[in-house]
Amino acid sequence: MSSINPHVDLIREVFHYKNRFEGSIMVFKIDYPVTEDPGFPGLVKDLALLAKTGFKIVIVPGVKENIDAVLKDHSIDTSREGSPLGIQVRITTSQAIKYVEMAAFNVASRFMTFFSGSRVDALIGNFVRARGLGIINGIDTEHTGTVDKIYADSLGRVLSLGMVPIIPCIGWSPSGKPYNVSSDEIALIISKALGANKLFVVTAHDGLNITKLTPVETEKLINSESVKSQSVRELKLALKASQAGIHRVHIIDGREEGAVLKELFSNIGVGTMIYTDECDSIRIFHSRDLPDILRLMEPLMQNGILIRRSAEQIQEKKTDYHVLEIDGSVRACGALHDWGEDKGEIAAVATDQKYTDRGLGRQIVGYLIEKAKKAKMRHVFVLTTQTQDWFESLGFKEASVESLPEKRRKLYDQSRKSKVFALEL
């Protein structure tokens, strides 16, 4: 049975996220090296699966390296300059623009080919109106442009038909003049214009080994000089997207098989999520949480770490229990029992075994300590047989059984010989 449970949990997570995000708009900015990876057909197959399942998918291919190669093949030199947008832009001359268009549409066509193979309708469209950047630092940028407008209504109609729009890095002026526009900028502004639920930045290098970041943490990381330059660009894009109102931005390694599905349909994910909404929360226990609490506690009760509690016993003291949710799923629990004498007991602390490295137990205990303080308790204590080191790391110190409140002392189980650890508030 134990080998089946992880698969059951995974199925539950998939259905949870499908129900939550089905019909939502997701923009995928996919760096060019990903399209050169042997796993690229599998990535597009997964994106096609999302489109078939009811998700609205927009693709913005990165093309930088392909443009570099095409221009080199045709012996055309280009330089880069800092733009008012705070990024380095390619100076796209009249001689270079036709080759830039060639490179951009070549990559977009690769996506079309694989979407067609998965029987998903896709189209390459002119959804970006652009204007020229003009003169920068005394240099005429010619056919280098910036987004002037996104034709969001047209994009919306395409998405409503279940089709996948593919947006190359080319925009046109009202008179039809083509401009080379940053694909990062296009992905950002399209996400904002469509009110996208998520922006995925799909890269071709190892991740940050950080599961989640708030915008504030992201900005600190960018300024810390502790990350590689390639990750700084992605983090800056994610930060801008968060500031533009995109609640969740995911940075993932597109070379990993099934990376998009793992990131989207599991709580843990495989990349880094920059989020602005509160995806983790601790709240009071509701009766509907009972199956989840018992599921979390059962392995610990079997191993003797927690005393066995029945559903009826938990319900009797349900106001003492709290749960920690991640994206609507209960992943940790704990209780605070008031025994009088200004003392409270922290008990029934359990976390999902898949989340042992997320510090959920610490979050629950910290929350219960704060709750005890608000209740004017002066001490909290725990009874433990196997987790004393962990509670000591939280500041608890060993105490005697005699230090327990009288009501709790009378219920002390001599057969378990639990140790008492207390924390002064």
C-alpha cells in the first residue's frame, strides 16, 4: 500500500491544479537553446497536452542565438547598446532586418511543426504593434523597436478557439515597417495585456535550487551578485512581471523531461516560482480537513512518534487544531491545548513527508507559539519520545514531568516515558 500512496497523492495534486487553472492563460517565453535540445519535441508535446486539456497557451520563442548565427553566416555585423528600457538591444540595420525576420520565423515554424504533430492548431501572427527606439547614445537603432501595443482582443479570439498563438520577436508599425523587438519584452507585455495567470520562463540551464521567492527576495537576490548572469536576466524578467501584476512567474529548465507538467501540477515543482499572492497559509481546522490530518499523522502514529488519536478525539478539540495549506492542499498540522496555569501544550505536529525540507513543521510550531503569546500564556511545552533534538533547535529546553500543569500531569502516560520540553514566552 505504501508504494501506491505517492501515486495517489500525485493524482490528487493533478486534479487539484487542473480544476484551479483550467481555462487560465499561460504565457511561455522559451529560450532558443531549448529548441535545439533533443528533448524539445517532448516539451512541445506537453504544451500541446495542456492546450488540449483546456489551458490557454501563448508561446513567445527566444531567438537571440539563432539571429547571431544567421547574421554571422551572412557576414553582417551588429552591435548592442543600452536602451531606455534598461536592457542591451541589438542595433538592427536595414541590411540586417530581413535576416532577423528569417531567423525569428524559422524558430516559430519549429513550434508550428511539432504542434501540428500533436494535432493542436497553432498560428504565427502579427499581434505586436511596434515603434522604433530611435536614436540611442547618438546611434540610429533603425529597425530595433519596442512594443507599442498588443492586439489583445485578437489574441483573445484565437485563444477562445483553442488555438495556440506563436509570437515571433518581430513587431510592425502601422505603416508596416518591421522592427526587431526583445522577446522578453513581448512576453512581459503580452502577459500583462492578457491578464495571464502565469508566465513561464523556460531556460536551458540548471536552476537556482530555490523553490519560491517573493518579489522582495527576488530583488535582493539580483543585487546579491551570488547568481550567474544568465539567471539575473531571468530574475529581472520575473520581477518585472510580478510588479506588472502577474501573480506567479515560473523559471524552469526546459531540458528536463516533463518540467512544465511537474512545475504546474505539483506543489513542490521543479523550478523557481516568484509569487505575489499568498500561496501558503495557516488557518484553523475545519471538519473537512479531518481526512488530511489523519493522513499526515498516521505514519507518525505508526512509528510511535505521536500518540494515536481518533477522528472523534480530534473533533472534540477541533478549535485547538490548525493546518498549513499550500495551494489549497493541507500539508502540515498542529494543535495548541490550554491546560490552565498560563501553560499550553503544542501537540500533534505533523507534516507531509514529501515536504520535509520546506520547514513546514517550524512554521506550524512558530504559529502556535505566537498564538500562545496572544492568549497570554507564559509557557508552552511538548511531550516527545523521538524528536527532542528538533524541539531543542527551536529553543525548547528539557523540563520535569512535575513542571506540567496539574490537569496534564494526571494524564501523563508512564508507559511512553515521554520527555518534557518547555519554552518560556
